Amino acid sequence: MRSAAERSKQLRNAVLVSAISLIPAGIAAAILCLCLKLAPALVILISALIFVIALAVLLILWKKTDLIRSILYYLYKVRHPEGSRKYFCPCCNRSLSGFADMRYYDDTERFDPARFKKQRQDVICPFCYSAPRQRILACWAEKNTDLLRRSEILYFAPEYSMMKWFRRNKIKVTTADLYDKRADLKLDITKIDLPDESYDMVIANHVLEHVSSYEAALSELRRILKPDGTMIVSFPIDPDLDTVKEQETGNAEERIRLFGQNDHVRVFGKDSEDIISSSGFSVSIIDVSDTPDPYLPVTGPADYDSNNIFICRRTET
């Protein structure tokens, strides 16, 4: 379900595309009127045809997200000379004058604004929309490309920014999602329809807060991992909670109040590492102190975005 903010943004984009399409149609109409002296009805017909063609071309380009973003980045570099671009997104490989504030706190249909108030908001890449957790993961991946290249990887709910990194580094990834038709496999993470020990590595960033049972998901992720396989996982962690907080509710407003977001059904606490360990993993956390300064900041934008990324090895019981 699209929020009001999303619907408004899409409407603005559609109006903008349509307005841009009117430019060549208007120019063509002026030329026809001045030079060819055609009948007004014919001028209107030709102008309408040009408008439809221009609109169709722009809509096709609009869907070519990577192409549009590349064009926008060239324009961005003109406005922001190299000396002013002191930040860097390792996901899309672009230097930036700064990260963007996406104003999530204004989207009260999806988020609790109070969870954003004391956190730094300029944390999102304006081109691939990477958040701090994706840049932390990309930084780790850059140091472990050999491991990634020799691994069979299954990525649940793949993030656009990280898939940019994988494609650029020519690392094959199988994607999985229960609802996204673009994914390679349609899978329920709490009941994965795959044989035991199928993959060397599984990735599930900010997935466990959405599913019916995080215990079942962790059990299934361990089951499909090969012996000594790697699980990379992250999820919202409330620094004020000792343990996970969850409550069954079908009310979106109640989920926002309890968990900060309308599509979250739980938030984790300080014992997150112990929870993962008890599911049959040895656990380490990516040391964010190693993150290069241009990638910073590494927390936010919400207070549950501590951005701890757990690197977990399957252990044998």
C-alpha cells in the first residue's frame, strides 16, 4: 500500500514528466503556425501526436532508473566541483558533497517522527538511496570480495544499493522475496522451500522485523546454510530495550507507536547477539570504527537504526 507521501511524490513526478513533454509539442506547434501555415485543426493534431511521442519516450527513460541517475549525477558534478565532494557512497561508487535528508519524519503514515528527532538525518545517498547500514556492508564486502566470489549467495529482500555493488564487482547473487516479482526466487523466509545446506552465504538486512516469527526465520536460514556457512543479518535495535519487543496487532497506527514503523512487528534489544548465537551461530559485529570518514555517518536516521550488522557462522550442535 502506497502512503500519502509516496502517492504525492509519484503524482508530482507524473505532472513534471507531462509538463516536460509539452515543450517539444509547443515548439512544434509554433513552428507549424509560423512557417507552414497549416490549418489550426491539423496543427493541434500534429502537436498532440508529438506530445504523446515525447511523453512515451520520457516515461521509458523514467523507468530506466540507472540511466536517469547517471545523467543526474553528471549534472550534479557540474554543480558540485570535485573539491566539494568529500563524501563517498561505496554502493553506487559516487563522490558526493554530502548525504541527503529524505525527510522520513514527515511521513507520519509510515513512521513515528519522535524516533528521528535526536538522530542525524543527512545519511541517505541521493542517487542509490543507500542508508548507513548498506554502506557499512559495502565497506565490509570490499574487504571480503574473495570470499563473496567463491560463495553461492542468497539475498533476501535485496536492497537496490547493495545490488549495485554486487553487479559492479561481478559477484553473482540469487535474490529472494515473498512478494517482489523481480526476485529470482519466491520464498517465505520462515519456511524456505529449499534443500538443506543449499548456500554458502545468506543475507537478510532488515527483514526479521517484518516476518511472523524471527525464530523460525533464523532456524531456516541456518538450515539452508552449508557447514561453516555465513549469515549476514541486521535489524532495528532499540538501545533502551533489554530484549526483543513484539506484539501481534493488525493496526498500523499501533505498530508505529510500538515499533516506530507501520510495517514492523517487533524491535530488538540489547541481547540481539545472544538471540542469534542461541540459534546456532557464532557471531561477530562489523567494526564500524573501520569505516572510512567519507562513508560517514554510520547511524540513523531513526533511533532504532543502530546499524549493527552481524556476521554469523553456522556452528554444529
